[in-house]
Amino acid sequence: MANARFGVTKPANEPVLAYAPGSPERTLLACELARQSGETLEIPLIIGGRPVTTGDLGEVVMPHDHGHVLARYHKAGPREVQLAIAAAQAARQAWEELPWSDRAAIFLKAAQLISTRWRIRLNAATMLNQSKNVVQAEIDSACELADFLRFNAYFLGRIYAEQPAATPEALNRLEYRGLEGFVFAATPFNFTAIAGNLPTAPALMGNAVVWKPASSAVLSGWHLMQLFQEAGFPDGVINFVPGDGPRVGAAALADEALAGIHFTGSTAVFQGMWRTVGVRSAHYRSYPRLVGETGGKDFVVAHPSADPAALCTALVRGAFEYQGQKCSAASRAYIPASLWDGLQDRLAAALDEIRLGDPRDFGCFMNALIDEAAFERVMGYIHRAGASNDAEILFGGGGDKTRGYFIAPTVVRAGVPEYETMTQEIFGPLLSLYRYPDDGFAEILAVCDRTSPYALTGALFARDRAAIALAERRLRHAAGNFYINDKPTGAVVGQQPFGGGRASGTNDKAGWHLNLLRWTSVRTIKETFCPPTDFRYPFMGPEKIGPDPGGPP
């Protein structure tokens, strides 16, 4: 081991490239999109560093052109999950014992690969596989993922440097061990960066991981797995096992070596995992760590003093970027009566300019929903709103799944704050507005707080400082990420640690050191330099000869 104290310099966030017409990155991306669109990959599992095929195949299609097959992937079953667990267990000790600076170096190399020659490849795969426009892909699969890798390496050094006090008589130190077992990472379709962070954050702390990517995002997951291998992750540290969620998850949660779950996805699935782990708690070698980020019903509250132009822009971007398929997307908004008519006019003008289409057309602001199930779910809300006496469709409402799963940006006016589009997670391009009287600001804050079981993100628009202070107090537990005069999306690693409470998850703050602390089991070591050689304490000695302490002097 090198006799030096290593540190990772605090990183800067990865710059976002513009992809402007005529730029070199735009030219490279167009070529890569054409290349990936013209091939059909066969994607194996990666277990212990080796490809594994099962013959049970799933398809990866373009959501915006669902007849176009990008890849066919082999699905893991219980047998393959057990092989992956065994590979993780075999790799864990050597990986945990590797000096932390060597583990960090792998992360920093992966980040640099993303910043350079992997950037275009990951962006193209994300655009095609998850139907993201170029800006959404760039800030996700390039910038945010590189930030996760760099900042986590930096946080690792800070965590390891935290040590208890020593004394002249003894040396005290903390050893940050990995968890005793394997970590199961289950990742979502909507962010390639999350798909990269969920398996790697536990790995950085010395854990070995079984990773199940979302079935609708296997292509970008496959490219990530190849990136990890090139960066130097040892075989078995991250095992790639796409497959049907219930089959893969059940096999992973049944194993006694399960040490943790790192999850982003639906609230119902995470609650089911929690129940399973709770029932089987006596079965596991140690109590598994459960870290989850789940649903949201994210809000925007406008005060009468809000800037109308800023409010409108935040609603359009917050609700309709990536088709509303962000867990942080603006889904409900409370608008004062004095701003109502003007906001409708501004929204109408903005939404008229939005184009839907293929992400390879850089003029499109919105693209397709991820799959048919998502399309049908969102259209169901739209149809019910159109038929309800408690709602009115103000803009949009149309959908077409003939070639791709396209839904126009839709705005619904809710007649009551408890209407379903104001309370239920929709995960699509549907924004619900509720109008309140200008003198009812304090009351609407209470309505906002109690209306939804979620508490992920929220935003306040106001220029009145007293209103801002009141909202901060009244909405203290309504959102884990609270934005003032900004949209409730777009958290940046190292700047706005991300996560929410209530039904939205365990609020362990991805993009901050708090998340990494969940993946370590700390051992305290005390070394005494000159241990005592006599069991007796001074108070046990004989009394000295003298006056009775209880008698007269």
C-alpha cells in the first residue's frame, strides 16, 4: 500500500454541450444516432464479467417508432440471479479490501470516459431507447452520470476522513466496511444517470452488486455495463441481469445474503419489497439496508406576487420536458385568481409552439411516452377529465399510438383540489391547475400539504418575501426538494441533493454523501497503548489512618 494520504479534489459539474447547428458534437451525434438506429443488438447478461445467454428474449424498441427493434436481450431467471449472487459474493472481499483510492480511480476514469468518447454513444442510446430529446439526454446520460461518479469519489474521501478523537492512552479509528452480502439495485427507465448511480454508489463503498435495469431501458443499461467494464470494475463487482421484475426481484430478495436494496421506481413495488424484507427479516444474515426513491405528485404554488412569465416557463418546462416522465415533474399547480386569465393566455401561446416527434428531429421539444401501458394510463386520466363535472381540459388532450406513443401536452382545470389529476401520480404530459382566491394563500398551502401522500419536489413562485417565508414553514415536510422561483425539476449533483419523504421514498439524497453512508457498516477499533495489568481500581484501596470522616474534627 502506498505511504501517502490520498484525496480527491472537489469536482466541478460537467459542462452541458449545446448541440447547436454546425457544432461538432451535433455532427457526431447525428452519425451515432444513424449507426445505432441501423443495428439490432443481441444483449446478454453479464455475470462475473462473462456474457450469459438464456434464450428467453425480450425486445427493446424505439418508443417513438415502436415497430423499430433496437435490440433483443436475454432475460434472467432465478437460476441466473443465483449465479449473479454467487459471483458478487466471490468478488466482494477482494473489492472491499482494495485501497479506496484504487476504487475511486475507477470511478474517475469512468467519468472521464463519459466526458470524452463515451458521451455521444450514451446520449444516442438514451435518445433512441427512452425517447429523450438531445438536451434531456445530454443533461442525463452525460452530465449527471459523470457528476455522480466524480462527486461520489470525492464524498468517499470525505467520509473516510471522518474519525473519532484519540487520547494519549489510546488510538481510536473507524473502519468503513462494505455490507456483509450483496446489494440488489433495481433501476428505472427514465434516467440513464440513475441507472448508472444505483449500482455504482454501493460498489464505491466496497459492495458487490446484482443490477436489474428496467426492461424498457435495457439498451442504455447495456452500454453502461460496457462502460463499467472498460473503466476497470473487476469481474463480479457489478452483475447485469435484465429480466422480468417480479422474477428477478423475488429471487434476489429470497437470498439470505441480501444486504441492501437500492431502488428507484414505483411506490407500490418498493412497498412490496419492504413488506417482503420485513417478513423475512430473521432469514437474512444481516438487516438489509433499504434505500428507495419512488413516486411524486409534485406541485407549484403561485402567490399573487409571482412573476407571470417565470411562472409560465416553469410550468411548461417542469410539466412537459421528457413528456412529464420525471419523478420530479410539475404535476399540479395552485394559481391565484388574479393571475389565472393571463396565465392561460401565456400557456396557450407556449404550448402552441411545442412540437412532438422523433428525438432525432432536434426541433422537437417533446417525444414519445416509454410504452403502451404508459400511453393508456395517461389517456385514461385525460378521457375521465373530459367526461367529469369536476374537471375541464383547457389545452391538448389528444393522443396517437399508431407509430409512437405520443400524447399532446395537456392542461386540465380541476374544479376541486381533491380531483384525481390533482392527487394521483400520472407520470405523463398532464398538468392540473386549481384556481384559488387571492386572499386564500395560507389556506392553499395547507391544501397543497395534505392533498397528496407524496413529498418529493415542489416549487413556490412569489416576489413577496413574507409569502416565501410562510410557504417555507407551512410546506416544510411537503417536499424533499423545494424550489423558490424555479421549476421543481433539474436537481444537480453536488448542488441540490435529491430525494423526498412520505410515500416518495427514504430521502437518502442521491448526489450527496448521505446516500453513500447507507452502503457502509462501520467498525470502531480502539488500540490501547499501555493496558492495565491489575484489575483493581484506586477506590478499592485501604483507607488511610486518621480521624473518623463521620465524627468530630
